[in-house]
Amino acid sequence: MADIKYYDVILKPVVTEKSMAGMGEKKYTFLVSKQSSKTQIKDAVEKMFPGTVVKKVNTLNCEGKNKRRGNVYGKTAETKKAIVTLTEDSKDIELFSGI
């Protein structure tokens, strides 16, 4: 497995109604690299957002959806999501504050 740097682990935040509802409980959802582990995700969040302390990381492997265009069948890309829970005394992630 290649050496993954912390800025390669987190790809982008997930902005949905369900993920926004979890922000009150200090749960933030991100799309992450398929090769990243829970400890790499924890380290990446703590380095990218200073003042945050990660309590728990849950990951989900999402399969690609079957799509069809005319007579051609295909599949969308597979993704990996991470739900990061912060501690109570941790600083909030300001990336989500304006949304």
C-alpha cells in the first residue's frame, strides 16, 4: 500500500440533510480515500482542522449504482464515507458553519 499523506485522505465533505442533522451532535461526514484506515482519517481531521479532537470514526463502503443510458449499461464509482464524531470540548469544524 502506498504512503498516503493526510491531505490525500479527506476528499470532500458530504452535504445532505442527514449529515447536517448530525452536526448538532458533533458528527461530521466526509468522502475519504478508499485505501484510508480509521486511524489515518482521525489523524487527517485533527491536522486539517486545528483544535478538533476526534472521539470516534465510523466508515462505510458504498457500492456504485447501476446506470443505463440507452442500450449501454454501466456503474458509477465506488466510494468510502467516514462519519467523524468529535469530543464535547472539541472545537467545531468551521467548514460546515456557513452552510
